[in-house]
Amino acid sequence: MTAIFGVLRRAVTTGRRAGRPATVPAAAGRRQHNLFDAAAVYVAASAEDDEERMDEASGWVSPEQLSFGVSELACRAVIALARERNESPQVVARELLGLSDA
């Protein structure tokens, strides 16, 4: 779970190999990916240290869309964990990042 914030940081920077386009045109009959598909695959691949899958997912949408999707996923994950622990999202987020109490 703590890796999600690292993923957000990496999603904001260029995660693709040099020369790879920001979006890949869909081939006939292939499913279009939305930003939430890309974010879910990107975060899961990052948690598993799968650079190839991260590169693939980062090519499905623009860097801005991927950043938004990863951010939204981080927010939802913190909220879900906070509800599960019966704590505030701020406490959970700080704990995940290893920060002291504010």
C-alpha cells in the first residue's frame, strides 16, 4: 500500500521508454483502455516491479490522464483503508508514508 504514493510520483514523471508515443492507436477489434484501466494496471505492475507491464499501461493514456487515475486510486485506497481501520484518511496516509503525527 505504501508503494502507491511512489507510483503516483513515477506516474507524474515520464515512465515510458524514450521514443514511445503517449498514446497507442487502437487496432481494429481491440478494446480501448480508459484512464482507470491504465491506472489500475500501472499501480498493480508497480507493486509487482513489472516494468514491462508499467510501460504498456503508461502507453494506453496520456501522462496527465495516468497521473489523474493513479491519484484517484490512491485517494480511494486511503479512504477504504481508513474506513476499515476506523481512522481518518489523514492518519492513514501519514502512517503509510511513515510520517509522524501532525
